Amino acid sequence: MRKFILLAFFFHILSLCSTTAQDIIYARSCIKTLCSDNFYGRGYVNNGDKIAAQFIKEEFAAQKLLPLGENYFQSLGFPVVYYPDRVDIELDGQTVFAGHDFIMNPGCPNINGTFKVLVIDSAMVDNSAEFERISHLKLKNYFLVVDDLKGKTLSHPKRVKSILANEMHAKGLIYKNNESLVWSPAMEFAPFPILYFKKGVFPDLVLKMEIKIDAAHKIHGTQNVVGMIKGKIQPDSFIVFTAHYDHLGMMGKETIFPGANDNASGVAMMLDLARHYSKNPPAYSIVFIAFAAEEIGLIGSYYFTQNPLINLKKISLLINMDLMSTGDEGLTAVNATEFPDWFNNLKMCNSIGHYLPDISPRGKAQNSDHYYFTEAGVPSFFFYLRGNYHHYHDIEDTYEELTLSKYPETFQLMVDFANMRMGR
Ligand SMILES: [Zn+2]
């Protein structure tokens, strides 16, 4: 009998766990899917972001979330420069690889041709005769290597400024001593090309550089993905979980930026939370928004605040999750200083649950999708995890690199914190 009671108790606990627990296996599979080559880095080449949006929509539908917008989609568009075709460079016949060896500046315009390379050092700038000589070269046939000038106070700051602003009309500039290759998208073409090479890649002497960069421009149609679980007691009071699903896409035909930590990790946690709440219907309504076009300037979330699908005044709390794959060093809460009572609640939840080693406050910052909601008067936080992970906007931010070491703890902290919401 006692055995039976114990067993019954055990199954009771098990059933509790199965309805309230996070599902790290599910989260991993979401991240793996979102980072796979079939999603093209969730950017603008091959409409990778649309493929990701479709995946998220299907996950929302599988959890029977109520669709907001047009069958979960809120459409929007914006201009973008993208690189669907060739991004090829050869240095004296040696191929170097986009993403691995070099990147371009955001919005880098088309380049096609063979160019000479001129290293400009500070001595050349300081020497008037030499500077005069350079000025008379046909610089449109040259790329100028300018590492030696950047950030230095030389005796001729105007000359330095004019070189770095490319007022001498070189074909483009080169920085060759970069520790990491961090890229971003752009809406419009940059005025001239800048190439950033990884330290050690660009030889001291290059006679001939062959470059073919096919830059394209379009108005890109995209969509936020929005679903809801209706509250049992207060259906018109909302808690909102958000995460951006877009990333940088591709740089040419071969190079993909998978964006595992940024932000497949946040999307996975959001989808897992949707699963959790669909099995455990909440008292208040919970809205899940996967934002498009964060990387190009918070476009998706800005659009939502201007065209809200729910009453923004009825949002009691918005939690934006971006960069959620670590946590060994703790969590940072952007907007902590804006909403100190909420922040204290967060810390309390964390100490009661013994979840993360540290919860750090940060002030207001325009650095993710919470921002325009804060501006619209919505109590909102942006949470990111800290730990031993250093890939950011580079091609090495891959699924394989993620540990998700504090995933279960963070998930539970999100649930506990959302439970403590103050009425509004
Ligand atoms: Zn991000």
C-alpha cells in the first residue's frame, strides 16, 4: 500500500513536471532548425526570414495559439541592400573567403574589377611632398590600406580625415588588422566600399586585388509573427513575450550567418514558453511576438508599436529575449532602472529559485525590440544572458557552439517573473 502511495505521489510529481517544465530538447531542435542552411541565415537572400516566419507560425498553430494579424502574420516592408550573388576576392591570385577572411561595410556598393593596393602610413601623411604625390595618383584604381591612420593623432589631422572619408576618391578602403569580423545589414548603399580583413590574412605586399561584389537593393516584404493564449480570468490584460527571429542572412552564395545565440536562442525560449502556457492556461492573456527586421534597426517592433494588434495600454509587462544561450555569469536586465519595482521582483524570483548566479541592472538602451514599447509607455524589459560566449554577428555563431547551460533555470525564472505581474 505504502509502495502504491509513494508511486502515486511520484506520478503526481511527474505529471506536474511534465506540464510545467521547460523542454530543452524542443528548444534545441528549434535552434537547430532556425540555424540550418535551409533558412539562409534568416535574412534577405532567398527570403530566409520568410522561411523562419513560416516555421514559427506553424509552431504557434501546433500549440493552438490564437492568430493575431492575418493568420499570425503582420506584414511590413523596408529597403535593404543584400548580397545574393558573387562576393569574391583574390589577392594576387589567392582566394580569400567572405565571412571567414573578410567582410564588407554595411551597404557596401557593387565592385567589379582589378585594383592596386596602396598602404598609407602615418609617415606618408605627415610628409607634405609624399602626401601631394599620393593626391595626384589616379586613386580610383586603388584600394587604400589605412589601419595605420585610424584613431591616431597625427600632425595633419585634416589629411587623415580626408583619407578616411575617402575624399580623395579611391576605389575603397581596407582595414586589415581586425580581431573579429562583425557584420550588420543596411537599408541603403554606403558611399564607397570598405573591406575588413581578419588579422593575418592580408599580406604586407599585394600587387593586384581582383574583386567581384554583387550588391542588390530591394524593398523587402517581411512579417512579424503574432499569436495569443487567452487568459481565463482577465483576457484583456496582457503579458507579452517577444524575440526577434531575423538575422543577417548571407554574404554571397556561400557564406551564411546562422545567428544561433542572436537570436534563434530567444525564439526557441519564446516557443517553449508558448508550449508551456498552452498546456497551463494562464489567468491573463499571453501574447507571443516574433519580430522581423531587428538587425536592420528594430523595424519590426517599431512597426508593431505604430500598428498595434493589441491595446498597448493593456500590456502589464513585456519581456524581450535576445541572446539567451548562456547564463553562467548571469542575466542582464535592460530597463531595470526604469522599472525598479519590477526589477526587485525579478531578483526576488531569482533568489527564491536559486536560478542564476547574478542579475545585473542596466538602464534604458535602444539595443533591441523592447525599446519602442518602452517609449510607448509599456513596462518592458530586455533580458540577455551572459557567459563564456563571444561570437556576435559573425559566421561562428552556430548551433554547435551553444551550451544552453542555464536554459532550464532561465525558463523557470521567466515564468516566475511573469507570474508576479502587477495589475494595470
Ligand atoms: Zn539580436
